[in-house]
Amino acid sequence: MDRISGGYDAATGQWPWQISIRTFDPKLQLWQHKCGGSLIHPQWVLTAAHCTSPGEAYRIQAGQLRLYHHDHLVKVKLVVPHPKFTRSWSAEAGADIALMKLQVPLRLSASINVVSLPNAGLRVKPRTLCWVTGWGFTKDGPLDHPYRLQEAAVPVVDKVVCEWHYQDLFPNITQPLIKKDMVCAGNKDQDACQGDSGGPLVCYLTGNWVQVGIVSWGNICGQLSVPGVYTKVASYVSWIHQFL
């Protein structure tokens, strides 16, 4: 996965939980964007486990529409990948979820706010239109200056249908590719990819924005009938609440 495909510029304040996760590039002397994340508590960020590496230092930027525009970075003091995440197998094996605890809580405002977590039993119907956001590549290549946050509407895809298409791509793999803790979304026009890894998939349900997924893995962005694969947040709500 490399980009949000078919996305549009996000409006100011539309996605106040969107986080940019940064790692330090010594050549550029810059805390460079690595992955997306979401604010689920004033002091906790939700992201993908494959976005994290043991011993690596992180900073986060909240409330920003344009990358690197008046940065006010906050130090991450603790990274908690899910214990069942297998780094050697990466996202495709499941449990691709991690928490980051910030050095200090963020002050919530119109531009910085938390997203709601789903109930453990939440099931989102296929064809439900949800939204994915991030600063990854566009369909035309790298996101150009001023690096404005992109958004794309993506339909949820039935898990059986999603599995069938991925099995068609990888016929030599006999075990299920779409695990129980995954949800599929996207189509040939709108999709999410690697520069957007760790970012949120949110759906407007019963009058509230709920984070249904975390950008995890996929094949080719926006490829016909091959949707992106997201970590299913509902599968890990109990684990998340151990820390909040």
C-alpha cells in the first residue's frame, strides 16, 4: 500500500483525531511523517503495529491539516504493540494494532479531539460508506506541497467477497487471508495504502463518528475488486481499555 487513491483535500477540523506519527531522519534533520494514527484519549494514540519498531523514538503531531506547517511535536513515551502481533509475518498475520502513550496529554479543541471506539460486538454492514484519511501518496504520485490531509470515501466490502478476491490473487495460499480481526473497504476509485498505514477508517453510525478500522495492508491501491484490508478495532476494544 502506497497512497490514498482517489482522495480529496480534507476540510479544516473535519477529522480532529487524525495524527501524524513521526520518526527522525538524520540526513534531513527532520521528524518525518511515517504513519497515520488516531487520538482515542488525550494521552493515547491508536495506530498499526507494523508502524512501530523496537527501540525507535517517535513524535506525534495533532491538529494539523498540512504536514510540517507550524509543527508542535509531542514526545511518545511508551509504545505498546499488541502481544499477538508477529513482526516477522507483519500485518497479514493479524493483530496489527498498537497504542502510543504521549509524554503529556493533549489539550482538546475544535482542531484536536478524540474519535469514538466501537463496541466489541459492532458489525458494519457491507456497502456502508466510511472514510479513510492520511498524508500518503495520491493516485498521481507523492503528495505535493503543502501536503494537505487527504480523505476518501470507501465502501465496506463483505469479508467473504474480500477473501475470494485475495485468494484469486494468491491461489497458492490455502489458509484464509482475511482473518477474523480484519475488515475490508475500498473500490477501484478510492482506497488507502502504505503512507497512510496506521490511520483511521471511520464510519458515521447512529449520529457519531466511530473508528471501525486501522489501515493495515493490501495489494494494489484502488485495484478493481481488491479492497484495502484494515485491522478491525472492535476485535481489540477490551485490550485497548486496559490502558485508557
